[in-house]
Amino acid sequence: AQTVTQSQPEMSVQEAETVTLSCTYDTSENNYYLFWYKQPPSRQMILVIRQEAYKQQNATENRFSVNFQKAAKSFSLKISDSQLGDTAMYFCASLPYNNNDMRFGAGTRLTVKP
Amino acid sequence: DGGITQSPKYLFRKEGQNVTLSCEQNLNHDAMYWYRQDPGQGLRLIYYSQIVNDFQKGDIAEGYSVSREKKESFPLTVTSAQKNPTAFYLCASSTGLAGGGRQFFGPGTRLTVL
């Protein structure tokens, strides 16, 4: 079974600054997807970014980018130019190619300060 | 608008009662999922269904039951056998692994046992 670990329960960042959220995972699969989801106070889960494990290039979506280190099983999220609306819980998740068993980390609560 | 709806938003149950949480999607997705979220923890999979009339247990299926009679609907029943049902419940759907694994989430139902 896969496991996903987020070692930072809470983080804060000043508006317009950059912050990096950490995620490590453990899987015996060779092919899998990795995700970062955002859950704002409304509790609606929103996909931030997705990475396919066979792709070496790090995924980027506007101000959000990842640092994917497959050998180290690390998948960190970098948020540039932080905005107040980025305040939320962030969950890292992994999903093997061969089943629907998505595993989530415990989450990191990010607060963006004005 | 396409999306996933969950009802009710808040649900109160007396001990010993069964309750059913509704989840409907109009995204034409084959796969649907139920997750439970507790404070300080990530999402944990209760059940998932890859196709109509078929479903699989997740890690914490005990005390829960589901049905998938229609593609659009995946109701979750919390039975009296569930020892600690107070939690936030999220429903999700996806096109499945062939679609990149991305799951779309509903707004959630908060269940409180009185």
C-alpha cells in the first residue's frame, strides 16, 4: 500500500513571498500520478497541480510548480507570489496507474499574511 | 453547470440510526468515490465504484454501505454499526485512470451524531 507524508502541519508566508510545502511518499509501483489539492475554508477540494511519475519534467500551473524527485520519492509544491486567497489546507496525494486507491497526506495548513 | 452535488450539507443523527448521504454527478464520469475526513487527517477512502452495479471497499468500509444503480448516483449509508460516524464526508468522481486520475469533488456533508 502507498503512504503519503506531509511533515509540516502548519506554515505561514507573507503576501507576495514564495513558500514550499513538502511531501514524501512510499510506493512499490513504478507508474503513478501525484497530486496537490487545495481545501480552502469552504472545504471544497480543488486540484492545484498534477504530475505523472514517468515524466521527468516538473509540472507547472501559473504560480504553482512542483519539485518531483522520483528516486527520493519527494513531491514538493512551490507557491510563488503568494496571495491571500492561497490560504487553505493543502493535501498531497498519490494514485497508482493500476487502481483507484488514491492516498492522501494529512495536510499542511497554509496561512498567507498581509 | 456540470458538477457534483452532495446533500444535505449538514446532517444530524441520533445514535442507533442509519442515515444516507446523497451524491449525484452530471459529468458522465464512470468512477465515483466516498471519503471521510477527520480533523488533522487527510482523506480516507470508504468505498469506490468504477462502474454501475460494482463497488469496492476502501480502508475504512466497516459500518458503511453503498449502492451504484445509476451512473449519476452513488449514495452512502452510515449504519448504526459505525462506531464513530461524526466526520466530514466527501464524494468524488473521475473518468478513471485513463483520464489521468484526476478526481472532482463535491462540497461535502458534515455528519454529527447527537
